[in-house]
Amino acid sequence: MSVGSIFGYPLQNDVFWYKETTYSGGIPATSRVTMWVSEVVTVARVDVAETKKPLRGISEPSVIVFVSTTSDYTLHLEWVWEKTDTYSIVSDCVNRRAGGTFIGDLPSLAFVIRTNEVASNKTYYLIKGGKCKNINIKSATDDYYICSADFSVASMTLSNTAPSYFTAPAKPTGGQYAFFNRVGSVVRKNSTATIGYIVDGIDVTINNHLTDIWNNGIPWKQNSISGQMDITGTAQVMLDHGGSNFNTYLYATMTDIVIDTYNGNTLDVLTLTSAEWQGATYEINNGDAPMKTAAKFTAKKATLGS
């Protein structure tokens, strides 16, 4: 083996995902559907927490022994929002199930990351028990919607051969990428003017407050439970009429913020229920640009639909 053949290449990789039938069950053996996270994944990173904890005593200055810790992985993904199947992975980062073992819990996902795709020395990452810790969705004038998410992970195995039941799908067709200025809209429910006549940026973070669970005597994660849902965000809003319009609604309930990512074909609609503004900044200076503010808000609930 030459030295060149053992390198990993950062630009030859694919990321797929599945809905698990049970927590950490991996790729379903039947009725499996292989889906792309997106054709445009910009970052895929697996962080492994502390694996060994040193134990010291008073008998000597050096470490006496290293003790293995629990297995704790986090998968970080960044991608351009794309509808690659009947729905996007964003749905399973936001929408909680009505039933299951834990009522209102997020679905559990499995991932396959295929590296060195066009080289002979491929590696397959099989990641089980993935649940979304948090997801950030943002875009601005003349840009794509970018998603960034962290997933709590139960286990990860690496192999040079494809995992069982894995079927690589064809690449998505149609290029259904969410784009800020392509027919999409950011509005308040039943009103196009309450947020502002001009909105030139949106940034939303949803934190699912997961609690990871381990069992005594077992180093592997047993489950990850969805907790409180925190939704915070910022909208870049033009201050119509010098700020009087926005100020009128600063202390009023905004009801729902609806973020429509329509782009030639129906994509997804993110609804933030019962949002409230969280302060404002009115800056008046000698610049020559229209007045605007990065208006912060908090919402009660987030749901994704079409």
C-alpha cells in the first residue's frame, strides 16, 4: 500500500439517513427507505467524548491506571436545505411523534456516512440512535437556507464494507433547494406586514434539550429523551416609517411566524407558534442605508409541514 492510498479525502463523501424502528436499531431490515441528507452537505463531523479517565493516588506522581468511560458520540451536520424524498431530514429534527415509548419524543435516526466515494479505500460510518439535540436554520437575501444540527448518538462503527441492508440510492433530481428569494416568504400568520414589509434575513435555533440515559454496568447509551423545546430566533427587519410600525407590535403577541421555503416546487413550511419579540435596537446614524434591526423573538412551539 502506497502512502497516497491511505489518505481520506474531504470532498468525496455522502451522508444518508434512515428512520429507526427502535432506538439504536440501525437500518431497518424491511421497508427501508434510504434518503440523502442533502446533495450539498458541507460538514459532517463526529465528536467522541472523553474515552479514558485517569486515576491517581498519593503513592506516586504518575497515573496509576486509566478507566474506560461511557460511550458518548455527537454527530454534527451542516447542509443546504433540500427536499430529497417525501420530506426532508429537518422534519425529524423538529416534529415530535404523537406516540411511541415516550409521548412527544423525537424519532430515532440511523446514518450512513460513506467516505472516499470515488476512491478504492472507502469507509462506511454506521451511526445508530441519532436524535437531534439542536438545529439552526438560517438564510438571508440572495442565499440558500443553511441547516446546522447536532445529534446525540448511541453507537458508531466503521467498516470498509457497506453495512447490512444499506442500499445507496440514486442522487435526488430536481434540485429542490430552499432559497431565500425564490418565492419563499417570512410572514406573520394572516399578515404580510406585521414583521415588516422587508425581511432580509432569518435565523432560527430549536433546542430539544435531550437527556441521554446510561444503565449501570453498560457503557453504551440506552436512550436519549426529548425535553423542553426552546425556539429562539432573529429576523432582520426593515424599520418601516422609521420604526413606528415595528414598535407598535413590540409588546404585542405575534401569533405565528411562518417561514415558507417554496422554491419552484413545494418544499417545507416551518411554523413557529405564538412568538413574541424579545427586545429591539433602534439605531439612527449618519449611514445611507435604510433603517433596520436584528429583531430577536421566542416562540412556544415549532412544527414543519408542507
